[in-house]
Amino acid sequence: MTPVEHHDPGAGYGGGRGVAPLSMTPYRPVATSGTAAEPDTPLRRAISGKLLYLFILGDVLGAGIYALVGQMAEQAGGMIWLPLALALLLALLTAASYAELVTKYPRAGGAAVFARRAYRSDLVSFVVGFCMLAAGLVSVGGLALAFSGEYLTQFVDVPAVPAALVFLALVAALNLRGIAESLGANVVMTVIELSGLVIVIVLGALVVGRGDGDLGRVVQLPEGVSPVPAVLGAALLAFYSFVGFETSANVAEETVDPTRNYPRALFGGLVTAGVVYVLVGVAVSAAVPTEQLVGSSGPLLVVVRVADVGVPDWAFGMIALVAVANGALLTSIMTSRLTYGMASEGLLPPVLRRVLPRRRSPWVAILVTTAVSMALAVTGDLETLANTVVLLLLVVFLSTNAAVLVLRRDRVDHDHFRVPAVLPVLALASCVVLLTRLDGGVWVRGLVLIAIGLALYGVTAAARRRTRTPA
């Protein structure tokens, strides 16, 4: 990243020792006494820096890259790697804002908490939190359907909807076991899904090395299209492959030493995923003619078949299933923790704050969010749900990037990560650009979901007022 600034907890930002610029060396926060950087919490601090890195990497490396390469090829031709690289840059801009705010306010709730602190409005905080929550619930429902579809039918022929509901029930059971157990499973699944992408990269290199590929395709756009609209359109789909890093803000309250561990894990996870994605884009384009990729629901499987080196279809299908399952698990963790955080802020009913005595996991929030995802699992298709998720998250990112600037003068009693003000400004501009690339149908679906959230907010606020009114 670009040089960061260090906040002296004993001074303001307006001169003197308030802001001291650091060099390009890795960020090292000054040690603080007591528990200022790790405030008391009823949740268990069980996430180390390495676990958090794998959490972020596993959440980013998901179903998007396995399923959407064909649609990216349709828009950008053989230059799949370029929109992936652009999407990485856009994701890093917003990630810088999360790094500052999460280390400054290490509490569950993420973007909703940041919005409430910045704008002093329960309504704005609720809308931001609900957009994040709705995006997660839509994503989990879509991933459940993806899991129970073509990938699963390679092994067992069962109806999609019942299989999706059973799958979601199993994800909820693992989530209820606790954050440590859930992230322990994530470590295994992240290694498996990363290995699938490495296999694609290696096989693509083998195809090119034996003379069956064509490196010239990696700089070819579809005929008759303008470069900028083509790359931006593909970058919107590519951006969906990078979303997931923001979910880590909702486990800050369960992270050990978030001031030190969170920025490293966040940027490390995103850059790792970005490098892998760009290499996958080059390998796929060089190994497979673009017309074979366009319209394929399993574009990475096409590379395995073209290479023809003995990797069975079922083995790669299993890896894809693990990737989808891991994304669903981590997003389910996010939605339950976000629900818990919003309830702790008084934006949702207090019953959602209940935590299991021994496991210390928010059990009511887990059950409620799972039930909603089950209801959503019977609607939409992957591309529609992906675009809806991107729209909702861009609303969240607009709020978070603006909140960084608004909260610059808010002092806290511990050290935290700080970025130059130009990065949040550039991040805001990138969100606006991506929003202009979404079609009208996606806007309608997104606005309907936000309207449902506003109605829920009105009901919750009315219930609070009734409880405060004397009999």
C-alpha cells in the first residue's frame, strides 16, 4: 500500500505529535497498555492473524472466479486478466478504508457501526447495515443453489431445493459450534479451493508449453467493441469475485490484536487472491479459445479437459463444490455477526444479541439469518444474484469510504491504521463508476430490498417507542 500514518493516542490530528508519517516499511503499531485496543466483549477472541488471513482469502476465493470467467470472456475477450487486475485495484482502495475504521473501532457490526458513528443517524446506520445484511443473505442463498446444482449432480441426483436447504442447515450447525471451529474448517477448504486455481494455472502453462495454446489471445478484445466499456463491464463481474473482504470487519471483535493483525491479513488476503486471479485469467485465455469459454457454466473445467493430462472431471468438480461451500460458510458467519452487531447497537430486536453460554456464538442471529437464506434460496439465478449483491455492497462501500473522512477528527485511546485521505476519495469515485455499469433491472431489485429494510426499520422503531411509553 501507499505510506500510512500513525495515530498517537495522546494527541490530536491537528499538529504537533498528532500525526507522524511512516515509511514504506511494514506497519507496526506502538504497543498500548491495558486492553484499549481489545475492548471487553462477550464474544470469544479466537481468531489469530493467520486465521484471519485465511478467512479473508477463503471468502474472496469463492464461486465467482469458478463460475463467471465465461461471462467476463464474453465482454473482454481474451483480456480476462485486465478486468481482474482492475477489480483488485478498486477493491484495495475500499479495503484501505476498512483497515482504518476496523482498527479504530474493533467491534462487531462493521459498516453499520461506522455509519452510526460518522452520521449520528440510526436510520442511515440501519440502511447501511441492512444493505450489507441483505447482500450476505442473497449471496448465501445463491451459493446454496450453486452447491445443489450441476456440481452436486455429478455425485448424487437429488432435487436442488431440498439439497440447498439441507446444505444451509449443515452450514448453520457448523456456525453454531463456534467461530474457532468454523474457521478451522475454513483453513482446510481454503487450501482446497486455492489448489483448484493453481491446477488451472499449471494446466494452462502446460497447454501453452506444448504448443496447443496461444498467448496472443490474452491481448485480444471481442471484435467491434470499445476497450473502455468492455473492460469496465467485465470489471464489474470481476469485482464480484473480490467482494468478501468486507465481511472480515464483522469478526473484528473476535480477532486477537486487531490493530496489528487486521491490516496485514486484509491486504495480504486481497493481494494473494488478486495475483492468483490474474494468473488464472492469463492461463484460461491462453489455453482455451475465447468462443469455448463464452457461455460456459464451468469455464475452469474446460481448461482441465483441454489439457487432458489425467485430471478427472469429478475431482475438479469436488474442488468447485468445496469453494462454493466455503463461501457460503464464511458469508453465513458474516451475516450472523452483523445481525448481532446491529442488535447490540439497538437497530434490531435485542433477542438477536443472545449468545450461547459455552460456545459464545450468537445463536439467535445464526438461526434467523439461516432461515432467511433458506427462503431466498428458491429465487433468482447466479448472475442476477451476483449483480444484486454488487449493487448492495457498493452502497455500503460508499458509506464506509465517506465515513473515513468524516471520522478523521474522532480520537480513540489506542493506536490504529491510518491512510492518506486521497485513497477514500478515489474509492468513492470507483464506487460511482461501478454503479453506472449496472442495468435498470438490478437497480429495481436492489431498491425493493432496501424498501423492505426501511419498512422493517419503521416497525422496529415503533416497537421501541411503545416500550418506552408509560402504561
